[in-house]
Amino acid sequence: HRSRAMSRFRRGLVVAILAAIVHSLLNGGFLEWVTRRVSRHPNLGGPSWRATQWEDSMQRIARADKEAPTANWLFRAVSGLGHARETLDYPSGWGNTKHGINLADAGKELLQKHHLMLENGYLRLRDGSVMLAAYTPLPKCTAKHLDWWFAFCDTVEKFTWAHPEDHVFAQWSESGIPIRDRRPGWIFNKSLLLREFHSRDQGGNETSLQISFSSPSQYGVDDRALAAVGVGFWVFGRISIQHPAVGRVEIGHLSLQVRDGENGAELRTHIWLGQINLVSGYGPIVDIPANIIGNSWLLRTLLADEAAAARLLRHVKEEAACVAVSLPSLFLAENARGYFV
């Protein structure tokens, strides 16, 4: 009898201890910790966790601002990316072709004072090429801020601040000029070599690109008309890839336009894909036929599909959102040194 009683006592003691441990864990935040760990799983996570993460991130940024204005820019970019994925609208599906702007008309159409028919989205133009448009408010910024950003962004580390997840590598064609010697418009006639993903989390592949920037005047824009509509910064770029067999191939064009407003700046990004221009080492005998075939409606529709357009638009919108988070404080901190005026 004594042994049975002792056995029952031990079992009761074990049960009591286990109950106390479970009670302590549940009341001590263990359940909340498990919930957060589960919600971080890519197949189980949802907006609620991202919203909590963004709220926590903003509180940490506020504390960092008080301690050191230039603290942890990468963390700001990560927070901006999380906020973008929580709040931005990612259009899907082809837009109306009638709302498109041909590259040849961009210099005129993008100077309209009113909002364009397509501010966010992508569509296929009548010639088979694709046009993307992305509109991004830049609170507490001016056009000068973005002009300065391109002059300041001269390392891989800074490049990742514009998209911590998708950006891999970047190098300017002329990187030897000290930042303090760079002036507004420095980006014109410069080329940027870069490697990036277009929405890595959506299955986008790594892409190696070269963007050769130029002033709007090379695209038929009258510089005197910019101030009338509030355009303070505008740059165009030719997008090209390096093909291992034939050499450099231009595949499209880029427009970045910033207008100043009462509540900050407005960034309008436009990309045209499908304007093929082969610049090989084989001469016109190869280049001319290749360009005719490459610019055909059939090949354009095959190479630029909807999935690729959607991933690129998502990348562009997130990229601008990351920059918008850090740019006002970053410009203020760096410009206090007295350059880029």
C-alpha cells in the first residue's frame, strides 16, 4: 500500500509540475512567441504580422533618429520594403492600350500638367512592346533630393538601401570622382552597371543590366518647358544587356521624372521594353536583320510577357518606396557637409 501511495504521489507531483510549467509559459508570452514564429513562415504569415513588424520598425527608427541621424540606413530600407508590401497596390493584368505612351511621344506626353491615364500599371502598345508606369509620392523631398541620390549612391552598400532584397551589385562608369565634387545633373552621360532581381520573392531571376543615362533634350524635350509644369529633375536611360553570343543589346528605355509639390515631390517612372537595338561586333550585316526580327510584333510579345512585366513593376514600386523612407534624413545629414548645392 505504501508503494502504491508513493507512486500516485510521484505521478501527481509530475502532473502538477507540468501544469505549472504550461501555465507559466502561456502567461509569460510563450504562446505569442509561437504565434509570431509561425506567422513568419512564408506559407503561413499574413498582413497582421507585417503590420506589427512595421509598427515596431517605426518606433525603432524614431529612437535611432534621436540617438544618431545617420544610424542604420539599411534597416530603414528594410522597414520601407515591409511597409511597401503591406500598403502598396500592385496592379495586375494588362492595361488599356489606348492609355499607352509611345517612346517617340514621351518628351511631349510626359509634360502634361494633369495626371496621366496610366499612373500605375503596365500595358502592351500596338507595336507589341510593353510600357510600365509607376507613381510614387516622396514626402519631405524635392527633385534635388533624387538628383543628389544618384550622385551619392556610388557603392554596393548604398545600392542595397534602394532595395535590400533585390539589389545585388552596382558600379558607375565614372566612380573615381569624389562625391563632394559632384554637382546637380551629374548622372547625365553616365552608365550604371548593375545586377538585380526583379521581385526575387516572386520567383524573379537575377538580371545583369547597363543603364546609360542622358538628359531629356536627347529625347526631344525642350528644357525651357520643365519649370512650367514643376519638373525639377528628369533623366532618361537606355537599358541594355550583354549577350554572351552577340554582344550588347539595347532592350528598352527608362524615364525618371520628379515634380515638386506643396507636400513633397512626386516621382513618375516609365519603362519601355521591346525597343531592340543590337550593337554587336559583327557589323551591319548581322545587326540590321537582327534588329528587324527583334522589333517585330511577334518576337516582342514572346519576350515581354505579363508575368515579367508584373514582377518588374513590383520591383520598381518597392525600390522607390525604400528610397522614400531614407532620402529626407539621409540628404539632410550628408548635405550638412556643404556640397551638392
